[in-house]
Amino acid sequence: MRACLVLFVVGAILGTACDQIHVQFGVLWYPRPFMLGQAWWVPPLFGGAGIALSYGPALILRALPAAPPPARPGREIAIAGASFVAAYFATGVFSAHPLALAAGLAAAWAARLVRLDRREAVGALVVSLTAAAAGSLFEAALSSTGAFFYHRPDALGVPIWLPSLYLHVALLGRAIARVWLSGR
């Protein structure tokens, strides 16, 4: 229960701060903003995402062949977190160039993946592709309700680069699962 609470609070704070990048750069907008251009439900939504994007990889990794434990657990989470925030920031800065942004994010993700041991890479690939599909479809569904809108949607109401951003959040969730939730 404590892990869920910590993941919820960290997800709410980090996710809302990253979403603020999208608000400030004009990537998306909320029709009924509450504070700083964001809806009141943004922190709880990202809190839930913090739990789902950490426990989801833990479940997936447990179903795959065991990978070696992280050699430097704190470093793994720090690198994954910094890479995720950098990717999020890039979506604000380069959102006017969606194809190049999607390619750049995917290339940065792939560069991180090829450095992994084969067993680690398999888990990271499965976790990443699952998060990219599920996260993008969730946002498409939520956007279709009118809760928020991307200024430049490409398909299903979301930008073409969104799945590539989820590849990076997946690696953060994977790191948390491996280090903190006893996932592999």
C-alpha cells in the first residue's frame, strides 16, 4: 500500500509538471482549466498513471525470463527519469515537427535499448510496446470525450509522436519495477 501511495504522489507531481510543458508550449489545451491551464483532474489522473506505469511493467517482467538485477539501481531510475523528462520537454519544443519528433524519440529509445543485455532488452521491448499502445489509446479515448485536445492531432485525436513518448515512460516504469517493486 505504501508503494502505491508513493507512486501516486510522485506520478501526480511529476506527471502534472510534465503536462505543464505541453500546456505552456501550446501542445494541448483543456476546455475547462482549473489552475495554470490544467483541469482539476490532471494530478489524480497522473497519480493513477504513476501506479499503472510502474506495476504494469512489474507484471510483464515477472512473466518473462529472468534478467540480471540492476547493477546500480539508483542510477537506472535516475537515467530513466531524466530521459523521460527530456523526451517530454522535446515534445514541447519540437511539436511543430511531428514526424521528425517521432523519429527522434524512437531513435533515442532504441539507442537506450541496444545497450541492454538481451534478456533485459526483451523485457524492455515488451514493456515499451505495451505502454506505447495502451497509453496512446487511452489518451485517444480520453481526448474523444472532450476532456482535453491536442492542437495538432494526427490520428485518433493524438499526435503521431505520442507512442514514441510512451516508449520513454515505459523505460522509467520498467526501472521502477526492477528496482523498487521487485520486478525483473
